[in-house]
Amino acid sequence: MTTTTVTRSAARVVDAVKVYGTGDTSVRALDGVSVDFPVGRFTAIMGPSGSGKSTLMHCAAGLDTLTSGTAHIGETELSSLDDRRLTLLRRDRVGFVFQAFNLVPTLTVAENITLPLDLAGGKGDREWIDALIDVVGLRDRLHHRPSELSGGQQQRVAVARAFAGQPDVVFADEPTGNLDSRSGGEVLGLLGRAVRHTARTVVMVTHDPVAAAHADEVVFLADGRLVDRMESPTAEKVLDRMKAFEVPS
Amino acid sequence: MSAMNASVRLSLSSLRAHKRRFAGTFLAVFLGVAFLTGTLVMGDTLRAGFDTMFGNATSGTDAVVRSADAITTPGESEGVREPVDTDLVTTIEKVPGVAAAAPDIQGAGQLVGRNGDPIGGQGPPTLAGNWIADPELNAYQLAEGRAPQKSGEVVIDRGTAERGDLNIGDTTTLRTPDPVKVTVVGLATFGGEDGMAQVTFTGMTRADAEKYLTAGPGEAASIQVRAGPGVTQQELVDKLDPVLPKGVEAITGQESAEENTDMISSQFLTLFTTFLLVFSGVALLVATFSIHNTFAIVVAQRTRENALLRALGASRRQVTASTLVEATAVAVTASLAGLAGGIGIAAGLQALFPAIGFPFPESHLVISALSMALPLAVGVVVCLGSALLPAARAGRTAPLAALRETAVDTSAASRLRAVTGLGLLALAVGVTLSGVLVTPSLWLAGTGAVLALAAFVALGPVASTTAVRILGGPLDRLRGVTGGLARRNALRSPKRTAATTGALMIGVAVVSLFTVFGASLKATMDQTVSRSFAGDVAVSTPSFGAGGSGLSPRLADAVQRLPEVDTAVGLGRGVAEVDGKGRALTVTDPVALERTFDLGNVRGSLRDLGTDGIAITEKEADKQHLTTGDTTQLTFTDGRQQTFTVRAVYGQSELAGDYVITRDAWAPHRTQDADTLLAVSFKDGVSTEAGQAAVEKVAGQYGNPEVQTRDEYAQSSAGGIDMMLTLVYALLALAVLIALLGIANTLTLAIHERTRELGLLRAVGQTRSQLRAMVRWESVLVAAFGTVGGLTLGAFLGWVLVKASDGASDSTFAFAMPPLQLAVVALVGLTAGALAGLRPARRAARLDVLRAIATE
């Protein structure tokens, strides 16, 4: 461990290797990636298709296991946890926003937001959740079913749910992939505000430079390796960097 | 043609891919077909066996001379015939072409085994007769020892000898029903077998037979005739006809053998065929639900695939055909397996019968084309019929559906369905109630029952929403978010929930119906005995079947003489035609009858019936417009007619019968005297134990019939019902098994459809055990809905059956709900739900979170 970090990390992976399959057909989705996601930061992971960005997120979030290397949430090393502990860790310390299928269709908006808390059997912090509902602006929709909401509204509910348990880190996987630009902008703004106003940590996988521009920092992945980092990104800068990947090598 | 091949190929590949999904369908069709095949093969085999046996036994008899007319009372298959005059034998012997003729005297005679217990009598008849010296005319062949030569010597069939542990030289009692001391001098076989199934036979000298088995000498049940060389059976009959007096007929030996085969194989088969056919029916009924549901699911799941086919140019018919081909493949496979299973059942029973002391005539399994074709056809038709609707729905898939997300029909039940269902229900209740309460009719009630079933099926989706909401109400509180999710999942697709539970509902309904009916029958028996039997103990012959020789009429007199006894009344049974219809008469001492039985409200007097008076129940009197003082014609089995005056009309009939005449009135027409029941009441101050002991002592001298207290008597009357209920629970197990597979199927499908959602739940922190619990609870809820529906339907139908029987028959039926048994049925249903959920829950828990949430 030679990396010296001034800030505490909410999540990090060290020498992460992920190999799918065996023998000739094996694919190295992650090939020795070390990256940490500091507390209170909004980090975007970018890269072309097949670069391993989703795999990185899944492994960092405890949804998938590494072939070698380590993944940590806070100070907890994930490979030592069995399925049950991993589940409890996700429930209590991690939040998720996915591209689609983010909500349970049989539950109301309010129930979806408190789902992780209900699964844990706790009450959660009522004031915090109340504030969240106002932040995502869905107070008048609390008793609706997901099917009665627009895509943007559904994603805002997902964001509220992700933050409801006051997790150490929220992972977002292409949260705007299914949304039009205006709704997408709202959701990204929401994520950004959550980080800056409540000192939460968000890690977002995206392939959209405009989305990445909402982040504090962008890390670039290609062929399973970390190839670049960019502080204070703008859409143009990110787009230029991405174009470099498309040059046939 | 090649397009057709494409749809065949598609269906077969989809079958291979989803073998497990068809397990429930397969099992249901398999069982239904197997039971049906088993029944048919078993029937053919038994018949063939008996045919051979009777053919062998009576091959020497070319013609049988007997009375032409038989009086048949309601509920009896075999009529009672007037005896023929034995003087006819000499007339017949003189007919050219007759080689020999012998009278066949037949009556009831029950042997007592070495251990003092009577042999047989639990159904098959216990016969006694004269030992016919001519070995060709005698159906029994002497196997060991010699023929009876003097009074008291008998030949018995070997099977009976083995059952009673009797050997040549042994002395035992023959109940005719008067106890006769007999010595076994020979053992006989019947048609090469040890006996004629479970029928017991005792052959005595002709003098003994005439003395004990007939009212007087000179009477025989029939005359067996053997033809001379070169005379066919038909020629013999033609020659005999002219010399026979009016009312006497001759039939060929072959006809007689066939009649015997029919009689005995129907007696044998009734129990087993009824049992197997009910099983088969329930299995097939449940199968229709299971098949329909499975295919509905398959079609729903394949919406996009079918839509793509349609978009690519497949015709509506091709898509429908591919589903039907799939159904046919399942139907044929399951039916063929069922045929094999049915043959197995028949073979098993054939092997089992001898092992439980039930001689089964030796025969190879007879497998006819019909007993193969019919079950196969039924299996395929049921399967295809049930798949028809889903197949048509598949054909209607719009090509555009390929572009939409996999559509699950979550639409709530339509208003039309609710209205139709409620209309049906109202109609069902109306028809039933009028069939039960207004104009009692089993037909009307039956129609109502079928309508009620239809209404339940139609209303299923409507009711499932409300029912699951109510049943699952406590889950939210008890199981938190897991329970709440389970409840809402069960509510997602009301139609599917209803269809899934259909099989379970039917199964539970059938079982509850029988449970309620059985309990009601028991209550009825209990009530009958406690209401109309005023005696302290009863001496009776076995309550089921006409077997046994009955009780000696002299037993009543002997018991009456006991110092402990106040009244002992024997009830004999006579047969006569009243008003042109065969009726059972109660032959007894009417005065004593009135003292020991509560006859209800009596008009007129039972005191002076004399030899030309009769007492009738109110019900029968009303039917025939008779009242005290009127006269009615009775025709007896001896062909004589006599006018009787109605001297009394009484209210209750259950144990006393509908028609009562005195022993004196019956005496001229009697054949072999026997009482079926002896009711005894003790003098004041005599304890039941002391009285019972005294009666038992006397009964010991009369062949040792069973002496029961009132309660024991009531219980033994209801004994057969428990056996029926045991069979019904086997039926429950079967239906539940099929239903269980159906529920598991649906859940597995639902889990497949909800892969993403389950992945999401796992991602945001649902533990595996929480996920398993969620699926299991959904399963239990669905099962609870089916169970409650089935219980309601079954209890209602049970009530209808009891009430309709009450209204339509002469006897009064009591209605009883057995809470314990019904609770057990409910528990079994719920447990089935929990079990059905196990595998799908395990599967769901194994789900890979990443795969589940991966987009596309």
C-alpha cells in the first residue's frame, strides 16, 4: 500500500482482476485496476463498451466477486464476506440506482423508497427520508405505483431509495440511459446535489459525456485497465478524451 | 406442409426445453388414464376368469329349469324366484334327448370355523344345497373324501375349508340359520378352483337340504338337466319347453353360466370399479385445470416469440397448431404411459387379491382393444380440449406484441366475468335450493351443483383479489415487508392465481364433499338407531351385503324366555309384490315390534294384523293412497296372490321397514326362515352388561351371532363409512399432488418473469432467506385461496347432497359438519402450498443478482 490518500475512501479496489470463463475463451474484464472513491465525491466511470466499467462497479459494490485483488466498502474487505453478510452490507451501507427496473412494481413510491429499511426491519431516520422526498420532489406521488410515473420520476424515486438508508456510497449504473435529456439532467442534478449538500459519495458508470460532466472527477477505463483520470470534467473535454479511444489501434 | 413441419419442430423443441413444466400435466393425465385403463383391464380379466370358471364348472349342465318370474326389491340386483316342484324331475327325465336331471336345492347356510367364528358372510353369499350325485350336473367336483350319505354329512368347498381351518372328519355348525351339527366328509372344487370366489358352499344330502333349506319337501331352486349324445343345448331347451308348466322356463347351460358370471363379477367389481373410476374422474377433472393453466402460462410466456413468428409471416393457424401439437405430444406420451400404468394396476390387483385371501380366478390379463382405445382417447381429448383456449389465444397474438415488453396479463377480472359469475352463482343457488327445499329432486340439485362449480370457476379471478387481500391481511403485520411483497405478488395476476388454484380447489371440494356426506351418513345412522331403537341390545348379521344366513327365528323365542328379558323381537325379511312392485316386507311380531321400536305416530292398531293384515308407513300409504281399512293385493314369490287389509299406518320406518306382516301371514309363502335383526329390551333393574351376557350365552347355541349394545350397533351400522372416507383421503392426496405441481409451475414461471425485480430486491438488500420466505408465502396464500374455495364449495355441495337425498329418498338424512376432519383437509391444502413453494423459492434464491439486473 503505497497510495497515500488525504481523504478517507468510501469504496476502493486494489489490483482488481476479473476473469470470465476459462481457457481460450476467458476474458479479462478487469486487468489490475486500483482506484478509490473518496468520501464526499461524485465520481464517474467512463469507457467504451467492453472496457470493464460495469464489472468494476459491480465488484466494488459487492454484487460480484473479484478473481484476484481486493474490494473495500469503507474499511470492510468484501472477499471475506459470505453472501448473507454481503447482502446486509449492501442493504445497510450501499445504495443503488440502475438503468431500468429500479422499482418494485407492486410497491408504492413511499414503500419503494423505504424498501431497504423495511427489509432490514428498522424504521430509519424519518426526518432524513422526509427531506429526501422533498429533494426529489415526489411528495404528491407517494401513494402512486411505479407504473403511474414517468421514467424520470421513477429514476428520482430510485435515487431517493438509494440515499434513504444514508449509505456510505451510492452506485449508479447508467442512471440516465433510458431517459430523455431533460429528465436525465434532473436525475444527475439530484445526484450532484446529494453529494455536495449531504456529503454523500456517488460512483456512476456512464458512457454519456454530458452525464459525466456532472461528476467531480471522471476515471477512464479501457480494456480492463485504468487509463486516465480527469478532475472537474466538462462534456467537451470528456468527449475529446473518449474520441481518443475510437482511434483504431 | 413444410410450414406445418416448422410448427411441429418449434413445439417439440419447446417441449424439450421445458420438460419440467409439463410434469404436473403429465402426472394428471397419466393418473387419470391409468385408473381408467386399470378399471377396464381388471373388469375384462375378472370376467374372463369367471367365464372360464363357470364354463368349467357347469360344462355338464345343458339346461336349467326354473321359475320364469323373479320378484326384485329396490336396491337388490338379484330377484327372488319361486321354487320349482321336484316332481318335474320325473317328467323331464322322460323327455327324449335328456340324459339326466337333478333338482338343485339352494339356500343360505353359513359354516362356523374351527375358532368358532362364522366363515364369510361379509358380502358374497354363503350357500348351502343338496350334493348332486351326478358329477356332470354338479358344479362342484369332489376333490377329496366322499359325497354325503347320511344326515349330517356335508361336502364343503376347499377354499372355505381352508378359511375355517376345517378338515375331513371335523364336526362343526352350519347356520341355516338354525344351527345344524354337520360333519365334513368331503372337499370340493369349483371349475378347477378352490371355490367360487369368496362364496362358501356346503353340500348336504337331499333330505337334509329339503329339511333345512326349504319350507317343505318337494321344492327346489332349479332343476339341472344334461342332454343325451348329439343333442345341443338349444335343442334340449326346445324339447323341454312343451312339458313345462306355466311359469316355469328352461334356459341353456351357457345362458345360466353367463348369468352367474354377470352376477358374481358385478358383485366383485362394483367396489373396485367405483373406487378406480372416481379416482380416474377426479384425476382427469384436475387434469383439465392443470393442462389449461400450464398452456396458458406457456403461451403467455411465449407471446413475444409467437408475435415474432406472426411478424415473420406465420399464419394464425400455424401458431395455434404449434401449441396444439405440443399439447398432443404431452397427451399422447402421458396417455401411453397411463395405459402401461393401468395394466400395471390391474396386474398388481390380480397379484394382491389372492394374497389377501380373495381367490381370483386364474386368468391372463385380458387387454382388449377397447380398454386401450378408450382411455387413450379420453386422455388425448381431455388434454387437447383443455389446451384449445390457450392455443387459440396464441394464434391471436398481434405481431406488434413482439415489440413490447413481455406482457403478463395483470388485468383484473372483467366486469362481464363478475356479472356472469354472479349470475351463474345466483342461478346455481336458486336451482339447488329449489331442488333441495321446494321440490326435492336429485336431478335439480345435481344440476345446481354443476352450476355452482361453474360459477366458482368463473368467479375465481374475481374472488381471488378479495380473498388473497383478506387471507394475506395478517401477513403484513406478521412478516413485515416480506409478507407484504408475497401478498402483493399473489394479487398480481388474479386470473392466473385463480387458474392455478383450480386444481386444488376441485380436489379439496371433492374431499370436503365426501367428508361432509360421510359425517352426515354417520350422524344419520346414529340418529336412526337412537331415535327408533328402544331396545338395549341388538343381535344382527353383518350390515353390508346380503351374505350370511341370518339369524335363527327360534333365537328370538329362546331369548324371550330369559328372565332378564322384557321383550325380544326378531325381524325377518320377506319379499312380495305390492301394487305391482317388489317390496321388502318385515316379518315379525307386531306387538313386540311396537314395544322395542319407536314407530312414531300409529293410526289403527298393530295388535290384530292376523294372517290378512298389514301395517304400512305413512310415506308408503300416502304414495299408494291407502289408509287404515283399505285393502291391497300382495303377490308372493310362490305366485299366490292374497288380499291384505291395512290395519295400521305408522310414522317411522328406518329400522322397522315400510311393510310389516305377521309371521303367521308369511308362513305359507316362506322359503327359508331367517331373521335379520333381533332387538332385545331388558326388564327394569337388569344392567346392560348382565343382560348382554345372558343373551350372548343363548346366542352361542344359535351359531354365535354378534350381540351389540345400542351404541355398538349404531357404530357398526356406520362402519363402512369410515372405510369410504379412508379412500377419500387417498383421493385428497392425489388431487393435492397434482395441484402442488400446478402451483409450483406457476410460481416458477412467475419467478422467471420477475427475474429483474428479484435481482433488484437482492441488490438493495433482501437476503436469500427473505426472498425464499417471500416466494413460499405467496405459494401458501395461493393455496389458501384454493383451499378455502374448495372447502366452501365442498361443504355446500355436501349439504346439497345430504338434503337432496333426504328429500328424494324415504329415509331421513341428518346433516353434519365434521370440524376436525375439515380442519385437517384445510391444513393439508395449506401444507401443500408451503411444499409447492419450496422448489421455486430455492430457485429464486439461487438467482444470480448480476444477471438479473443486467440490462438486456
